[in-house]
Amino acid sequence: MNIPADLIVGDTLLYTSHDLIDLGIEIKEADDVAHVEVYAGNNTSYASRNGIGVNVYPFRPDGLMYVRRNRGGFNQEEVEKWFNGVKGLAYGWGDIISELEPNSVGLYTTDLTQYKGVDCSHFAAALQEVAQTEHFDPMYPKNKISPRDFKLSLATYNICLNH
């Protein structure tokens, strides 16, 4: 696979990292991924990046571990409409804390504008739901989804292992 030339809109990009927050996520999840983005086309991705927030960012190959492709379609038109309402939302440090607390409140909605911030997994789960990819049950709390869950999703298949 030639990355990023062979990527298609909607591919899930799973990353490893060497920063302390991501290392903590990898240890907690007992997995090799700590960050998730969704390919937006034209060498860009939709993401909520650590400490920065929600935006369309240049594609980054550094730390890319897996590319997962949707088994169904990806409704980019709906994603673009939805994304215009959440672009600029801050990064959600509280989401990471809620992932660690088993009794924290579950956040089920794709309307992220009601939150002060959103982490990468919560953002990507909401985006994939808007895209109608059916990664996760809509009744499962989006703030409980981790990057590892995207790796295990049956709604996608692995197209690249980048080691």
C-alpha cells in the first residue's frame, strides 16, 4: 500500500505516540494505539488532536500503525455539514478522564457543541455515526470508546499494518 495515495475518504487512521498522555492511554488499553483520526481526502484528516482540538489537519504518517477501511459507505456530505458545526471545538481532556472512570456519565449524542471539548475517540465515534458507518451501537456512550475499539470494530477491515 502506498500511503497516503491509496487512502480513501472515511478510512480510520490509528496512531501510536511517544507523548505521556498517549502512552498512558496505550497502557490503560493494553494496546499499541492511542490516537484516532478519519481520513478526509486530499492528504488531510478530521481529528481532535491532543491539546489543539477539532479541525481538518494535514495527513501525518508519523506513528501511523493501522488503517481500517469501512465495510459500508461513508456519507461525506452529512459529515461536512456536521463538521462545520463542531470545527474549532477544544480538545476534551475530561473525555480521557471519563474513559478511565467506570461510573462516569455516558455521552450518547453526536451533537458535540454542547461540550467544552472532545477527545479523539469521542470525536471519531460521533463522526463515523454521522457518516452512517455503524462502527458502534448508537446507544453505547461515545466518551467510553477508545482508539483500541476502532481497531477492533467489525464495521471495518484492516488494509495496512504500518510497522
